[in-house]
Amino acid sequence: MSGGASIRHFIRLQDLSDREVEDVLDLSARFKRGSSRAELAARTVGLLFFRGSLRTRTSLEVAMHQLGGHTVNLTASSDFWSLEAQPGKVMDGEAPEHIRDAAEVLSRYVSALAIRPALDGRSWDVDRRDDKIRAWASHARVPVINMESALWHPLQALADLLTLRETLGELAGKKLAITWTHSPTPSSSSVVNSVLLAALRNGVNVTVAHPKGYELDSGVVDEAHKVAGEKGVAVATEASLDDAVRGAHVVYARSWRSLEVYGNSTLAASRLARTQDWMIDENRMELGDNARLMHPMPVRRNLEVSDEVLDGPRSLLYSQAENRLHTQKGLLSLLLRS
Ligand code: CP
């Protein structure tokens, strides 16, 4: 994990070595089979949400409870105020407190800090720097866990890897189709960036399908090609959802925002209006190789994915969401028990 010699942060999945990812997944599988130990008694994790969450918050709270520890949950705007991230700033604006001070103080109360930072939403050049989560990591004196920044969602990636492993067994040589889906409220591409690199790193061939204008961040694409080269697997981009799904063992559906018109709601809406055919239904799933469906949720029924697929035997969504609990127990255990 990233950080100095004594503090290990978890900002992206790549902060764990291959061996550590395997250890977390093995431990998570044991937790899922019912193994239980109060190994984090007297440990507390602070959860700071600057954006909403259903799964991440609940699964982390339950994970810490089942490990014998506690969480403290703070929601920005209702529980505390905006925080300044910029170093050296003359703080004459809205924020009355700097992340530097909040991180130092909270480090004296808790064993780890989990953060879901707000996105600027106006400029991808700004958001892609992930400044806020990095400011927390640079000032905290306890491990910082990223609960989803603009670029990465490493907790989701761990759950996705466990789900892929449970579904496919050996991952090497399998095919994953990551496909954009239509939604009036597209997310950031953090989940897709994370599962793309996680799958390639585990020997999975990946095809990413999206309409024109929804290309992923160029830095992530470059890294994907580098990892694919190192692992000897294929990574490809398709402009056709059907072509991407053809022969896939798992289809991963997710809507994400266009980076080309990031921050321009008028252009984003007009672009979205031309993409309503990007929905997963049974006909499309039949193009795969007995394909199963993953989606990190929340999912818009009959817009992103049809009811028939979501409620049928191909769907892995509930297991995938359940695996958030087990993999977070594995991670917290590895991170905090020593
Ligand atoms: N997948 C996920 O992170 O869900 P939440 O936004 O509900 O936490």
C-alpha cells in the first residue's frame, strides 16, 4: 500500500502487491464461509462521506462490527463543514478548516480513516488528480482507505475480484466485457478504471465498449496497455456493445460520464440522448459464452439492464454487493490487526 515506511494507505488496488491481494481474497473467502474472530477489538475506523453511499457505508460498518471493532460515521454538510485541501492557501473562503488539521486530529482518535471525497465535477483535469484523497493520505498518521475517488474505487475492485474468482475459478485466459450503459445520472469511471486494471493484472482479457466520446482517462488506458503487455493478455476497445459481449464470460455494466464534456451539463445531456440503445438485455447476454452479469450498483432497471437479466440466473449483482462485506473484512484485518 502507498505511504511511508510505517503507514500504509489504500488509495488504489495497485497499493497492494499481488501476494497481498491474494491474501486478502483468501481471508475474505474464509470470512464468507463463516470464520469469525474479534481481531479488531478496540479498533475504530472513521468513515468520512463527502458524497452519499448505500453499500460502502453499510458494509464497512458491519465489517468492523463483525471484527469486534467500531466505526464513527461523519457526513459532510450535516456533521461537519467543508475542508480546504490546497496547501498554503489563505483560508478566506468557505472552508473553516484544513484537511491537514482535520487529518492530524482524527488520527489521534481512530485506527484508520476511510474517505469518500467530493468531486469538483467541473474539470476532469482537476478531478483526475484525486487531490483530496491524496491530501488526507499525506497528512493522516493512520492508514487512509479510499471509499471511491474520481479515479479509483479499490474496495469495489476487491469485491469484484472475489466475485470473478468465485464465478470463473481460474481467471487467466477468460474474457471480461466492460460496457458503458445509458443513464441520466452517469457515475465517475472510478469503478471501471479499477476493475479494468484488476482484471488485466489477473490474466483476464478485457474489452471495453462505449459510445464515441466516452473514452476512459488516457492515463488509465496507457496503464491498462502496459499491464496487458506485462501479463500477456489482450485489452481492446469496441464501439459496439454486441461485439464486446460476443464470447465474453462476464459482462460488467456501468454508466460513466463523458470526460470530453465533463462539467458541461448541456453538452453532456445532448450526448446522452443519443445513447439510449446502450442497455443490457437477454438477447445481448446470449452473445456471450454462458455470460454472467456484474454491475457495482446502484443500477437503473430497464435503462441500464433489463429486469429479465437482473432477476435471472445470469445476474451476480447481489453476490457482488455481498462480497463488499467479506473483502472489506479481509482488507481491514490485514491493514489493522498488526
Ligand atoms: N458500489 C458502491 O460503492 O455503492 P455505494 O455508492 O452505494 O456505496
